[in-house]
Amino acid sequence: MKSPNAIEFESELKLGLRNMWYPICQSAHVKDRPLGLRRLGSDIVVWRDSRGKVHTHDDRCLHRGAKLSLGRILNDMLRCAYHGWCYDSSGQCIAIPTSHTAQVKLAPRLRLESFETQERAGLVWVFFAEDRSAAAPPLVIPEELEDPAYSGFICEAEWKASWMLILENLADPMHGPFLHGQSLTLSRGTLEDEMRTTRHPDGFLVEREGQRGVNFDWAEFYCRDSMWVRLDIPLPFGPKGILRILCFATPIDEDRSLVYFLRYRNLSGWKRAYWRFLYKTFWERQHSKVIDEDRRILESQRGAQCRIAEHLSNSDRGVTELRKLLREKIACRAPQ
Ligand code: FES
Ligand SMILES: [Fe+2]
């Protein structure tokens, strides 16, 4: 019999919460060919029209189900490689070159499922709706990403771990001085502390009570129609100060995720130029070592199985708060 304490991932969470915006790829990766991606357990095709606007649809031709991402973009249409059926940017089938009758009678009745898509801060964002006919809410992203006072870089990775484990790792500042204790950025501070969580209308804050500005000491979760985490880590030099990290996790499948760490600094003049130079020549590699430590741990947790044998302590207050928040979010969406 399953232990009463056993917690598995809620089925609504395994492939990501619906009715949310997620970053699905970098803008720079959508070029002049259709791009096939798997996100939230679905195959989608992303393409750019001649005005530069990005569109997203189900990656399945309505003729015989071939992947449209194997086709090409022709005169602002998505053209299937198999028999040449064409779709416009709204997903409407507008050409069936193999049959005049089908072109006249069938094509007008066929439309690909489409997703609301936006490009912001160098990323392509898609709204994964439960009900595709409903309009998407405005996309809210961290203000640093569009504030000219900040300058930053995108770090993208694919991990063999559930997006839930990625979020839980971000809600757990106490792992900083242990897992990353050999790093240049996260080796300082005490190894024991009390944790505090504070709810706010858009999410919650988890923080160490005993220290600030020393290690990964706090994380702020935003969870409304998009979900992201804000945190700071101190840089000891180059130039010394705070590195702000905006984190996003997008499920690929139940046990694979796309992660983004957008690293931003509020610097101007020579300090900005110096940091940008050092980032490319030095810091990027150092930060990669740190997130690779996270990746190895999360991939070792074997998905939801880790929850069956877990024993949470006071230092896991952020993890508990995150789970509570997500359960509330699921509950308020459930049909009454
Ligand atoms: S499967 Fe796409 S045109 Fe035939
Ligand atoms: Fe970490």
C-alpha cells in the first residue's frame, strides 16, 4: 500500500500547468526554416514569416500527419514536404496541389491548431491554453529583461529531469553552499540556517533568515499566467557585485525540460563592457560548472520516485511552499 506521506507529481503538473506562457526557444533559433520542437508533451512547429513575425502550430499535417517541421516556408506559407499542402500563418489550409476538388472543397474546412506566440527578451514565448478558443492573457516577464539599465545573456540547457524538480531546486537556497561549495560564487556563508517563506499576490519569497548577499540566499517565485524565479548571487570580482538570475523551466516531456537562466547585471559604462567581456571569456564557463552540478543532482533524483522516499526538513520550506502554491493553482482551475 502506498504510504500516506507518499507524494507523486500531480497529473496536472507532469507536463506543465496549462493556461500559462512558457519560453519555448531562443528567437535567434527561428530562422528561415520551420523549427520542430517538443514542449509540454506536444510536438509544435515554429516558423517566421517575411515580416519577421513568429507563428506556432501543431506539428502535424492535416493530410496524413507528417511533421510540418520537415517542410519549408514558401511565400509566407508553411508547406508540407510530403505532398505539398500549404497553410497560412493562421493555420488555415490554403493549398492542396494534388487535387483541385480537395483544394476547393476540403481546404477551406481545415485549419491547424495554433498557439499565441510572442517574442520578448530574445526568447519565443507560447501560451499553452486548455481551451484554444480562449484569448491569451498579457505576457508578463521580469522587468529587468526589458530595462535598459540592465544588460544580460541567455543561458539555455536541456536536462533529463521533470520541470517540477527544476523549480523545487530553485526554491531550495540551502543547497547553495553544499552542492556549489567549491565554486567561485557560492562557497561562502554558513551551512545552517532557518528558512522563511512569505506569500505575496503574485507568488512567494523564500529566504534564509541568517544571511543575505553572501550566497544563493533567497529566491522569489512569480506564478500567474507565466512562471519564473528571480534570485541573486554575489560575484566576487569582475566587477564585484550582484548577478541577477531570472530562471524559467519549460517541460519537454514528463522527464525532460528546457531550462533558461538569464543572467543580468545593472551596470553601465566601462563596468558593463568589462563584465560582458569577462562573461564571455571567463564567467560563462564558471557558471556552466555550477549549473552542471544542479543538472547532475536533478537527473539523479529519478523524477517523481524521489518524492516517495523523501523526508522534508525545515530547510525545505521553499519546496513545501511551492507545492502548496501549485496545488492551489490547480484547485482554483478545477471545474466546480
Ligand atoms: S502529409 Fe502533408 S501533404 Fe501529405
Ligand atoms: Fe544550484
